[in-house]
Amino acid sequence: MRWQRKDLLGIRELSAEEIIFLLDTADAFKEVGTREIKKVPALRGKTLVNFFVEPSTRTRTSFEIAAIRLSADVINISASSSSLIKGETLKDTAKILEAYHADLIVLRHSSSGAPQFLAERLKSSVINAGDGAHEHPTQALLDLYTIRAHKGTVAGLHVAIIGDILFSRVARSNIFGLLKLGARVTLVGPSTLVPREFEKLGVTVTHKLDEVLETADVVNLLRIQHERQRKEYFPGIGEYVRLFGLTKERGKRLKPDCLIMHPGPINRGVEIDSELADGTQSVILEQVTNGLAVRMAVLYLCGGIAT
């Protein structure tokens, strides 16, 4: 197939064929990271702006390294260093960036829909690096890439996503991608953070972690964000660990080839025991490495479409 999208705004809008094409393209770029000179001229002459209105060192750095490996010029802008804090609108700021002839804008924003808002108004390619509680498409793509690299396929696998689903853009993008590629998805967590409403997407919801451990091919543990740790969501950290934490005892019940994943940063001893996070079933660091290849693929494909 031929890639025809200027922007990457979410996984929900992609077809299974488009997702597979992205993953196959990432395969070609992964080898670049093993070279002595980790650079290709694919985006030479292009300018990428990392526009992070909401902070994220890990994702911003991943996109920056990916762009540099493609030989693009990179400008990093945060909300604190932009005119947004002086009252300038997102649209006006983006227009200024376009006047600088930015070819790609990687946007992270606290408001759901902000990347789409820009994409509809700019000629530049817009890549969603996380918008509110909506989507985080490149995180889902790197998760899918990691699963496929170990399992050969995503179709037919049972994937358990555990934790704060309600506020998680990572969970939503993963759900869309996994279902499109034929996986069976179970969401696990407190009823306040994993409401039955999610079943409308085609997933299974359970509030009992022990019910899924022995049948899961992949467990993807989401970070419990401190800003979510209020009484209306669950009683406390100790209670969460007791009911939903991947402890050493629970780890023994996993299949020997079950993959343990986490988008990071990890709250060790909360979502997962340190021994399991660093163990042989963990692919958490591989996710980081694979994220570079996936983001290189996204920038290369969208950057080639943008005018």
C-alpha cells in the first residue's frame, strides 16, 4: 500500500492495513539504531517542531532522537517557553510555526482534540504525541510493534490492560489498535477507573485481576497517576496493590512466555514488583527502543506527505 495521510492523530481512524504498514516501515528503521553512524538522510532539509504544551521528557526525547536519526532539523518548544503563557492562542502559535516553514509539528496537549484542531488548519504534518485523555497513537504503535516482534502476530492473543483506563490515552489507543489487529482485550482495574461503558468498544471488563493472569499472553500495566489518587477513585495505594498490583506471587501465575509491558514511568511496588519489572518476561526497555523505530516510521511517512 501507499501511505496517504499527512497527519497521525489517532489509532481509531487507521485501518488494520495502515497499522501493519506503519509497523513494517518501523522494521526497516530499527536497524539504523544498530549502526555505528545512526543516521539516514530520509528527512534532510525538513524541520520538525516538538511542541509540548504538556510536559513529557520521555516522549519528547524519543521524537527528537527519531527526527535527528532521519537528518531533520529539530526545534523544541514547551508551554513555559512559548507565548501561550502570555495569552496567545494555540492556533496563532501554530501559524507562527508554519510561517517558519515547519514541516512537521509533534504536539502534546492537555486538551483532547488539540492535534486535530491544528491539523485542520495547517499545511504542516501534525503528529499527536498525546492529547488529554483521548489518544497517544505512537505509544500504541510501539506496543503493537513489541508484541508482534515477540509473538509473530497480534491476532488471537489475549491482552490484559491493567490500571487507570478511564483517564488513559494510552489505553484507548491500545484498545483500538489491538482490536483492529485481531487481539482479545480485557481491561482490569477498580470499577471507578474501569467502568462497564468500555465494553461498548468490544472489550471485556473485569475488576478481578486474578481472573485473567493465567490466560493472558500480554499484560500491559498502566501507571497509576498521583493526580488520580483521590478518594473517589480508590481507597489508597496499599489497597490498589493488594487488588491490582502485579506482585511476585501473581507473577508466578503468568504463562512462562507472557509479556510484561508498561508505558513508563513505572511506580515500582505499585503497578508492578521491581523484580518482575526487571525480569526475563519484561519488555519494558524494548518498548523504549522500539519507540524510536516506530516514531522514525511515523515522521518519515507523514513528512513525505506534508507540503
